[in-house]
Amino acid sequence: MSILSLVAMLALAAPSSSPARPASAIATPQDSCNIVYGDNWAFLAEAPKGWSSACGNQAMSGTVLTLWPSNEPTDAIKAAMYVTVSALEHESLDDFVKGDIENTMTDYAKSKAENAQHPPMHIGKVKVLSPTRRLVHVEHAIGDRDELVEYIKGPTAYFIVALTTQTAAMTAVYRPAFKAFLGSFSPATIKFENGAKPQTTKH
């Protein structure tokens, strides 16, 4: 996901605020960047200090939540974080991670065939952080992108939470913010009041 594609999204960015942290979210059909939800999934998260966020229809295409440093001009973004959601269609979190990495390598191979100038890409070893979390470092990917990717298994969906920058050095600079965001990230069950229906979401 190219950092350059954030520019159009940032014009519509919505500010974030501190979230409540219940184990189960009671939601009404409205956008919230503290409680983000879809048809059968939800998570709670808090933007790190100094970061802005956009969610729902305002998030970058293909994501359900997008974050970026508040002090960076929209035409010169150096880093971003994003969250995507996938159904629990794999037997295990490790199978899901393996499948996503294979898809990434296939996409890279296709792009490399079309443009031999693409820099080499290295996907690091999958680190087991907990029974429900895995971390991978993707270096020098398509478009000179460097990413830290955490895979999270929730009660009803898999979540991919990523920090994307232009270089490994930038990733090191922004890693504390990524850790802070992940520390606030909590998959949740969701209930809708008075028979309300969830909004259509992109995932």
C-alpha cells in the first residue's frame, strides 16, 4: 500500500479522541475511530499521541482505519499505520499469516516482472508474540516501502495492523508509536442497540 495514496485520503481525515475500553462494544450506526466495527467484528484502539486517524468511509481505500503523524504535511507523509480485516477462513493464525505472506510474494513477483527496477524485498522471520499475535518485518518492498506488520486473531476476524514507511531507518523512528497503538488495540465483540444495523464497511 503506497504512502503516496494517503494524500487523497488525508483531505477527509477525521480527528480522533481517547476511547473507552469495554470488553464488549455497544454501538450505534455511526463512524468512530475509537470503536471501529463491521458486520460481525469490532476493535477498540487509540491513536498514539501526535497522530491523526480516519475510519469508516474516510479511511484509505482497502483499510478500516488509517493513521498518520499530525505534524506532517499531507503532501510529504513519511509514515502511516493502517488496519485491515479478514474473515476467519483459515484454520489457524499461522495459516492466515502464511497465506498473506505468499500473496505478498506473488504480487511482488508480478510487479518485478513488469518493472525490473523494483528493489529487492525481504520478509523477515515470523515472530510469535502471543497465542493471538504474530509480527513480521517486510523490508524494501514494492515502491521502496518498509513495513512492520502485526497479525492479530480476534474472536470473529483476523486483523492486520501495519506501520508503513519509506525506509528501515524511518521504521525505527516511528516504531514506538506503532507499539503504543498496538498496546491500545483490542478486538471486541459487538452488540447493536434497538436492532440497529452496522454500516457497510470496507474489508
